[in-house]
Amino acid sequence: AVVSTQSTGIGLKDVPDIKMLTYLMVLRLIQINPNAVVLKLDNILEPLRDTFNSKLKDICPIGQEVEKVNELKRSAMRTVIGMSKIPEIEKHPSFVEFMKKIRFYKETDNLFKQELQASDSEEMVWEN
């Protein structure tokens, strides 16, 4: 199946379950065509920013689990980490500014560190 930046843009503005699937699509797109991600960087960063800025009540209707919201944010952070590994991504001011905000706030910085450590562990498993 072809992963397109157009469908990811739509999916990133959908309900949490679709957003999580779309974050997986973006991670796959980073592997097969990182330039496509860079070309649509602002379209991807905006929904990521919204995910991190949203409160529990904004994401899930009353009665849904807090864990679902936390998983959405972890999924979003894995996408951010994947994007941070794109060669020369640091030359894009919008991504640099986005990362500064991620690292500035304690909640997102802690999540970044946790997911980065987890992703590094997964890479080590694949390398062995």
C-alpha cells in the first residue's frame, strides 16, 4: 500500500485511534520517503502540537480511559523521535522550534526521554 502525505494529513486530525494509526504511517513514511515528510513538515507538526497541547477532555469523551490519551501522546512522541532522525531535519526552523517546545515543558520532555530510551533499546535489539 502506498502511504501518502495527503492521507496522513487527514488522519492526524481524526479521532485518537485513527491518529495513532496515522502516526504509524508517518513513521513508515519516514523510512521509505523521508523527503515527503520534510515537504509536509508543517502539516504534520501542527496536529502533533495539538496532541501535546490538548487536555484529557479535549481528546476523549467522558468515560474513556486516561491510558488511551497517554498512548496517543506516546505514539505522537515516537513520531517526533522518528522525524528527529531524518538527515538534516535540524535545518528546518519549524522543526527546531517544535523541538525546543517539546524539551522546554517537563511533561513532554520526560515523555521524549522515555520514548527515546525505548526506541534506542528497540534498535539495539534489532542490531544484535
